[in-house]
Amino acid sequence: MKEPAVSADPTQVLAFETDCHIFDGCGFPAPGLHSFLFKPLLGDGDSNVYFNKPMLLALIGSVIVVGFFWAAFRKPKVVPGKLQMVAESGYDFIRRGVVYETIGKKEGEKYVPLVVSLFFFIWMMNLWSIVPVAQFPVTSIIAYPIVLAAIVYITWVSLTFKRHGFVGAFKNFSGYDKSLGAVLPLAMGIELLSNLIVRPFTHAVRLFANMFAGHTLLLLFTIASWYLLNGIGIAYAGVSFVMVIVMTAFELFIQALQAYVFVLLTCTFIQGALAEHH
């Protein structure tokens, strides 16, 4: 009897044995939290230097996004080439379809670079999930969505104070409305909790949870395809492999959708900070 294939080492990326199949006496190596832990490429847990695979993917992804737009716009032409046309289409989609539609053209123009940068960075971090060799969405590590949500949160809160002053910002965050009468303190407490704590939390968790769940499902069907590849299990392995293809196509849609939702909410927050009445 083989021992269960799950490794005792919590830093192993994909804990399954390549020779482990159904009917071989080994248990199914289900993906779990260990699938999101990586051995450091540089340093270790006891040193001040620590650099692992998600950090490398985030760095490479940033270079790709910056490099793409730099190459597309370093020598802009009136009649754009293919690369410039693709970059302009992506930029214009976010500018007109998200920023202008949510904030308005006059107020929103100055926030276009921020929103475009967030969208393409998040999309690239999500796309790593289906890129061969990489095969890991960086945003499934919650630290990355938290930092991105924190950038939006700081922008939103500081903009609210700048536009409305301290008293106006407090009314903005608390939903102050004296017509509520006796329930006003309760309503204000709920609004403050919702706006200043729950809202940024859900902004980060929404992105993280979708990428975490999607990657887990891809791992589940990928490992199952290999695990079932034995005897009569081959028929089931084929079904599982079809599900890998289906889930990969579905992930492509979800990756772009989650980047879109993140920046759409970002624009909604900014619009709320700029609005006179709430």
C-alpha cells in the first residue's frame, strides 16, 4: 500500500506523486492550502530576504504591462499600427466604458491612468493562471488584492476629505440625514461601518475569492485527470480532462470580468467622493 500522496512539506507547490493513480492503493491528492504555498526562490523564512514564485510573476507581469504600453505609444502615429491599435482599444475601452460612464468625462479624465493601470495589472496577474509553466493567479494570494484595494481606499478617502472637508466627509461616510430622526445614530453607525470597513474588505476579498476558487477547481480537475489514468478509470480521466478545458475557458472570462468589476467599483467609490449629495 502506498502512503497518501499529500506531501508533509507545506511548501510543496503541487503535492501529488507522478506515479500515483487510482487502484494503486494511494489516496486522491486533493488540492488545498498547500497548493498556494511556494518554496522561496531567494532567501528563507528566517531571513530579511524572501522572494517566491508569485512575487516573480507579479514582477514579470508588471514589466509586461509597462513594456506593452511603452512599445505601443513610444512613437505614436496618426494612423496606428497593430500594436498601437490594440493598446488604444484597451485604453479607450476603460476610459469611455468605465471611467466616463461612472464618473463623467470632465471629472473622470484625471483618474483614467489610475483605472487603466489597475485593470491591466489585475488582468495580467489573473492571466498567469492559464499560462504554461506559470499556472498560478497572483491575485489568489490575498496580500495582492489587499494592497490594490488599499490604494483605492486611500485615494477615495483622501479625495473625499479634500473635496468636502472634515465635516462634509464625515457626513458623506456616515450618510447623515437629519430627517431620519431617532434612528439617525444607528443609521450613521451602520453606514460608517459599511463604508470604511466592509466596503474595502469586500473590494479585496471579491477578487481574491474568485481567483482562489477558480485556481482550486483547475487544480482539482487537472490532478483528477492524471489520478484516474489507470485501468477503467481512463474513461473518467477523459471526462475530467474535458472539464479542465471547459474550466480554462471559463477562467479566461472570469479573469477579465474580475479585473473589470474591480475597476468599476473603484470608479464608483471615486464618483461617490466627488458627488455633492449622497
